[in-house]
Amino acid sequence: MKGGDPFIFGRGGEEVQALAEAGIPWEVIPGVTAGVAAAAAVGIPLTHRAYGSSVTFLSGHRADAAPRGGSGAGLAQGPLVFFMCRTALGAIARDLVAAGRAPATPVAIIQRGTCPDQVVYQTTVAALAAADAADPWLDPEAPTRAVVGEVVAFAAALRRAPPRPAAAPLVDRGQAA
């Protein structure tokens, strides 16, 4: 049993294959992928005619040391959504800069998206590249998604949430509206 869309970074394909090979009956009941749901819950439009007509979903967790999501022009343009990325946020941001993404590009980090206790942090690619994923500002146990792109700034302008105290490393945009 999995939540969201089990075929988007949920290993659903591998699990269904193993069940079928073992002769175990199975059923897939599709859900909304967590990357779409988490962004929508905090008011981030993943596509917007003024900010990007496509979105790319990437895994933030890699088994090897290759750049997260690959490299090249694909990382330098359009909105990106990273799944399973809490421990790799700094590396992801550095990969984005190396691929040509502007350091001032907005980033939203969404933890426990769509849950009553969700938390959203807004920062930039440059600030995130300098952050340490082990810092206590992120819950080490919470599911984490990162949305990268101008769509993040668009949503923040609409929400008008109060800023996080100055001592905090990032700006907390609070609970979903």
C-alpha cells in the first residue's frame, strides 16, 4: 500500500513486477503524485504561461555520485520538482548552478506536504548551495520535496505569509492556505 502515485519515484513498477512474477494478485489505484500535490497545497503553480510551460520531476536520491537529475540545459530552465531530496539539497543546488541555473532562482522546500503540519521554506539556489542539509532547520524524518523555478516566487507573492524570524536560516511561508 502506497500513497500518491506509486509509479512516480515510488518503486511501484518494481513492486508490481515482483508481485506478478510471484503470482500474487495486485491492483493499482492511482493517486496524485506527491510533487504535484505538495506544490498545489502551498499555492505553487508548477506550470504558468509566464513562468514555464512544462515541469520536470527528478529524484533527489541517487545511488551514485552523478549530478541529481542529470546535467545540462534541462536543469537550467523550467520548473523542477525534486523528490526524496532532504539530504541532497546542497548538492542539488550546486548541480543546478553548474548546469547554468541562475543563483537567484527561487526554491521552495516543502516538508510533510498536504499534511496539517506541513512546513514550507523559501530560499534561492545560491543560498541552498551554501546550506548544510544536516542543519536542524529541516526535520530529518519528514518527506521532503523541493520546487525550483520562478513559479515559487509567483506563489509566494500571492500568499503574503509572515516572514520567519531573522535568526532562522530560511523564510518560513507557514501552513497551506
